[in-house]
Amino acid sequence: MAMGLCVVPSDSYELTYTGGALALGSTLFWAMGMAGNLTARRAMRGEDVAADLDEFTAAVNDFPTLYRTTPLTDIPILDKHFPSWRKWLEHPARDEWWQARAVPRRDDIPTVVVAGWHDLFLNGSLQQFAEAAPYAGSRLVIGPWGHGMPGTALEDVDYGRASSGMAVGLDAEMLDFLASHVRGESSDSKPARASGCSAWGEPLAGRAQLAADRHHSDRPVPLRRRKIVCRRGDRRSPRPLSCSTPGTRAHDGRTPLVADGDAANARGSCDQRPLDLRQDVLRFTTEPLATNMDVIGPVIVTLFAAASAADTDWTAKLVDVWPDGRALNIVDGIVRARYRNPSCGEELLEPNRPHEFVIELGATAQRVTASGSISPARTFPASTAILARGLSRRHR
């Protein structure tokens, strides 16, 4: 027996929530799609669904209004055609309701996992591979792709013809893997590709699963600790600003940052410079790098911050700043303050008192080239907004 998985999550909760915040962009879109499919099935059974289709079409044609609905339970078309939507909203924490719907472990089944560095389910795919890796023949094929889009380009970056699913031979890879296990034969391994590099590299295939922090390759890539000095602001600042003084920003949840390039939208890397026009984004940027730097594995931000509200969202985004000024997102993440300690359940903030927040940005295998820089705001509608008055500090 063998199995093939392509851009898949690792559990049901991950489909819906990230860092305790509802993944609104993908979740609402998917829920509306399910409502439309169920309505179409009713039509195929001969039911009169003309009025429902008119209602559905009007809603889909005005998605911005749907995203800004408050409360989110007040979407009649989903109450009527996809009641699971309300259940999702009623369970924002990973509780027993989600545990009952968890994906069962698939122990001792050799698995080939196809994942994309820019896919919203990247971490889930890597987790699936981490669980399958101990079993002989399991394989990971990962490239600079989004969700179900193994092409050559995503938004502002073209990775070249050699990076496409067709060039890599994804279909043949999957079929060869399954057929070889049916016949009891071995199959050649395929490599993983780092989205910032120019060629497929076998060592990366052995390290990519570290994003799940479970499995270590017997052919590890040499890693070393490197100290990165950032300045507050961007590198156009006349001088580095002291980081000893806390940075503050006033943020209004009614005017959230608009998502552009976040993994939740499966769009890949987009130029983040428009965010520089916002006054509620705090950023830190390195000096231009003297040599190439490979960033491989999970990226985590530890943030110490205070908010004037009892709850808020803290977000972070790692950005590759090119010599020509373009700022392309690599990974991003979010944590809803009340769920900052998952093992402790829901815990509101004490306003104006600093707390520690750990923001998981996800995994990457990115080469930042010499002369470039890196900057260490989850955006709407990738995640829901907190409609409360308070501070929201964002790192790049």
C-alpha cells in the first residue's frame, strides 16, 4: 500500500484557523464554494433553485462586503446552504469538537507528498511528510508553487520554466511512486527546490521536513548561526534608530491592512512597498548582505509587546528586499493575543502590560542574494480583524 498527497493540510483545524485567528480569506471563499456546489447538486436532482442561485451569484459578486460582515455568523446564504460555517465560528480554539474531526494518522504507509513553498497548507504538507518519513520509500517533492498551481510564476516572481510541475514531471512522479510500491520495486527520489535558488538540490529534500520539526535527514545541509543586525525603518533611513526604546503604532481594526501575497491567498511573492505608506507598520531592515544567505526551515518571531486593548492580533512578515528596492514577502504569520498560550486556553491581555508572543511564520527555503536585505502585518482578509481600539505592532 502507498499513498500520494498533494498540497494538503494536516488537520481540520488548520483549514480554518491560524494562530487562533480565523483564516477568513481562504475559509469564507471555500465555504461559499461548498454552498454553491450543494446548491448545484440540488438543481441536478430537479429542485427549483433559481432564487437561491440569484442570491448566491449576488453574494459572490460582492465578496468584499462578505469579508466585512459583522458578526460573521450573519451570512444567511451560509446558514441556509452550509451550516458548518457557524460551527467553525463557534469553536475558535482547538477543542474537543475539532479533535473529533481530526485527520487520523496514517502510520506505516509510504507516502509521496507534493507541497508548494507558497501554499497555504505548506506546514500541513510538511507535517504529513514528517509523519510518513520514517517509513521506507516516503518522498517529498516541494517547489515554488502555490495551492494547486505548479507553474513557473506566482505574482511578481518568475522561477523559470524548469520550476513548473510539467518540467519537474509531477504527474509521472506520483504515478511512478504508486506503481513502484504496487510492484514491490524501489523508485528514484526526486529533489526539493528552494524558491530563491536557481536549480533543484537534493540536500534541500533532506532538510525541508525540518519545517515540521520532527525528522532529521541523514544528509543534512551544514547550518550555522548567523547574527543579523537590523535597523528600525527601512535601509533608506539616514541612520539606524535605537531599538532600546519601544516602538509604538496606533492601529484601528476597522482599517486593516489588505492582504497582498500572503500564503492564505496562494498568490506567492508580491511587492510589499505599498505597506510603507501605512503608519501602523513597524519594520526592521538589515544592511545589504555581503554574501548570499540561505534561509531553510521554520521561521519564528518572538515578540514582546503591549496593547491598550484586551485582545488584538500580532503579525509578522519576513521580506526579501532586492537591490532595486522591491520588497517581496517570503513567509508571514499571526497570533491572536488571547490564544498566545494554546496549552492554557483563552487568556485575555492585561492592557498596557508587555507580554511575550510567539509568531510562527511557517517554513521556507529561500536564497537572499548578496546586496539584498531582509526585513523581520498579517493582512485582511487573509485573517479576521479585531474590531477593538488598541495598538498593533507589526514586524517585517
